[in-house]
Amino acid sequence: MPAAGEKPAPEPDMYASLGVSKTATNTEIRRAYRNLITKEHPDKGGDAVKFKRIQRAYDVLSDPEKRSHYDATGEVERSVEEELLETFGGGAFRDTGRDRARMEKESLADAIVSQEKQKKESHTSGFEAWMRARGESLQTYGVDEVIERNGVVKGSYDEVQLPKIRAFNVMYKQPSMTKPAEAFEVKSTPLPPTLEWGQVLINVKAASIGPGDIHPLFASSMDPATTEAMRRPPFVAGSSMIATVLKTGAGIKQLNEGDWVVPHKPGSEFGAWASIAVVREKDLIKIPTDLMPLEYAAMHRELCVAYRLLEDHGDLKPGDAVILNGATGAIGGCVIQLCAMLKLRAIAVVRRHETGPASDPVKVEKRLKALGAAEVLAEDDAKMGASGLKLELEKQKFFAKPKLALDCVGGVSASRLAETLQDGCELVCFGCVTGKAVTVPWTGLVGRGLVVRGFSLRKWMAANKKKVPKMLETLAKLVNADKIRIDFTEYELSSEFTEAMEHALEPGKGTKVLLRVNDVGSTYT
């Protein structure tokens, strides 16, 4: 996989791959392709690498726009899907023929560089080895660590005055599993008078409503990455949003006014359902301005979870099958669309008992297959046992067992997913909308070697802060090219929150509910 910022390996000469000149006509290109593709077909004893090069060359030279771009620049114009295949899964989905040529070219140079590195040991590496030998008790602290531990004394820096505004925010006041909408209250709260060291003032543009936002105490009890402070109401609710920086305080290093930011650890330090908020710089991640539409930036959690589930789990290759429940949700829809681009076969599982505007079985199946699902199965808890999905796949003659199962429901639904898996493969739990524990029989764990893992985007982002912008840029290209779509409905945070919550709680709604911020609050004297 090319390193960050590194250009992909150059393509082989397209004309040479087909054995034609640059002035060849379309007919000559087509005839050369037909002659060579039969000769080099792997099933007939041909070379697989040459076979792929011939296919690639014909794909470029038979397309007038691609050929014109190649003749002018010497480079192949790539679609967003091709860029995704180039980088996804450490390059497991890219053109292996071109990579092999690159490795052959660079292997000698790499070997020499590696050998030279082994000969030398820098002063720094020797010092680090000595530090490790001293054990855990010996630690060093920089200025940032000291400030984080002890803070900065007020009066030792110039404080930035804030406007006298009562900002809107949605407070989670008390838990209510039976009437969750009553657990929230829209309030108008004055901003603090100044920004302290390391703080910025942000204007939330849009925020999404997810299951973990509606029942945050339940969600946080399952997610150890959520801080204790989040478990003691009242607090500002919400976890996923897009905001712009309005003002920066003393000690700010990376952010400037007008920058776009998303939470570093969603929901762990501050709430997203607010019009204006004072936040620490360290709790934000800067992303390129106008990276993607605001609505999709607010739903970055759904996009990122889908991306990470497929890239980090299952050791997937083109042609493999992935099964997931909760397929009508935003994350499920993103997973299905990514699978289609990656040439993975997605098996979408929906819950038959749901009722709502998007729960008609025929319409649901049609919509999910339009997104790219290979199969759509309906599970019914009242009629289906633990092996129900496995039997349904056998009825459909879908005999390629999934290599990866993705669960956001929990309980017996997770067990059904596990039953369909190939031996030794993974069940990954990234949510639990039923609140019921995931149960996998011991025979599956011991006899079949199944692996059960959990995934938390909060924990991943906390451990991989530097990788987040690059991941968002990759996803933004797909969103902007209309390769990933999420249906959404918007409500104004300050005046339509109650209606938004009612919509978010509606089963089978078939849309993601977003809170837009048009009214930031009122001034006072």
C-alpha cells in the first residue's frame, strides 16, 4: 500500500501491453485485445499478470475520454471506486499485476536500504533502548503533558472575551427507557465570559441522532471508552456533529477561525446537541473545509463505522460474503454500498416485526438490492430458531458461507449471524439495539473456532487520531461522487427537537434524523 502522500506505482505502457502503436485505430485496438486476451487467459495456460495488463490497457484505450487523458498526461484517470480499491484493506483489492511489477522493480533497492539501516544504530535509538531498560518507572514529560496535568494559571495569559449569548443545548436530565423523549430538555444557557487556555468556541452546524444518543446511559454502560462524567445527568446530549470554529483562545496550535471540526472522541467529553459550545482543542479533529456536504459530515460516525468494520475485520478479499443485521439503518446501508464497490457479496438481514413507512418487505428488499445487497433475508424472532438464517441461505442456494458477520442488534439475532459463518471467522458487534447480550454456543467457539469481537469507533478514534482525516477524505470522495447515499430528514434543534425525537424513535422509519442549527441563541446585556 502506498504511504500517505505517495503516488501510486506507474501503470505499464498501455499501447505496449496491446502491442499497438499510439496511432492505432479503435478497430486495431479491439482486434489486438481479442487476439491477446484469448492467448493469455489463465484458464488456457496464460500469464495472469499479462492477462490483467491486457484487460487494463483495453479498458483505457477503448474509452475515448480515458485514452485522451492518458495520451496527454501519461497517467490513467481513476474513478473514486478505483481509488477505493487501490487503498482499501492494505491493497488487498487492488490490481495485483501492477503491484508485482512494482515490487520486482523496487525489491533490490528496498533490500539495500534495509541492510544499511540494520548496520547503523542512531544515538536516539540507543537512548530509547536505554530508557526501556530502565523500566516503566522512568518517564519524561513535555510542556503539553505538564499543562494537561496541572493546567495554566489564569492571569498568566490573555483571555479571549466571549459574546453575551444564551446558546441552545439539549440536556439529558434523567434516564427513561419507557419514554426516552422525556429524558431530554431544550435549554438556553449563557456562554462562559472567556475562553480558558486551550479552548475554542464552536458553532455546531448539524448533528445526528443515533440509538446511543437516545439511551446514552445504557450505551455508555456498554462502552468503556465513555467517561464517568457522561453517566451522571444532567449533561449535554449527542455524540456526532460537524461544527465551525468561531473563536480561538490562548495556547491554540492547530485550529483557526472558520475551520471545520468533528469530535475526537464522540460523546466522551462534550455533547453535540448544542448551537454554540466551548470545547478544548484536544477534543476536536480538524477536517478540510467543505470536505463533503454538511449533512454527511454530521453523519461521519455512520460512514466511519461502516468503513472500519470492513477494513479492519474478516481479512476480506473480492468475492467474499459479508452478513449483517440492522441492514435498514444508516450504517447498514453504508456497509452494503461499500461491499458493492469492493466486489463483496452483502447479505442484508432485516427484522420482520418492524412496522413503519419503510418496513414493507417488498420495498425494503428492492431498496437494499438497489444499494448493492446480494441477498435480503427477513428474521422473525417468533418463528425462527438460532439456525434460521443459515437455513434461509441454503434455501436460496447461497452456499458461499460468509467470512464476516456484523451485529448491531444483539441477543439471538447475533447467534443467527454466527451460525452462517465459515469456521474460524469473525462476528463483530458494533451495537446492541435490543439491549440483550450476544450469545454464541460454546460449540461455535470451541468446535468451529469462531471469533467474537466488539468494535467502538470512540476507542478507535482515540487511538488513531492522525488517521481520521485521511479516512474522512476517502469517504468524502465517495459521497461527493454519489457512490454512498444516506437518506436523512432535518429538524431545527431549538424549535423542532421534540418532533425530531419522535421521528427518531419511530421503528422502520428508513431515514436518518438530523438536527440543523440555524438559530444559535439570543443575546443579553
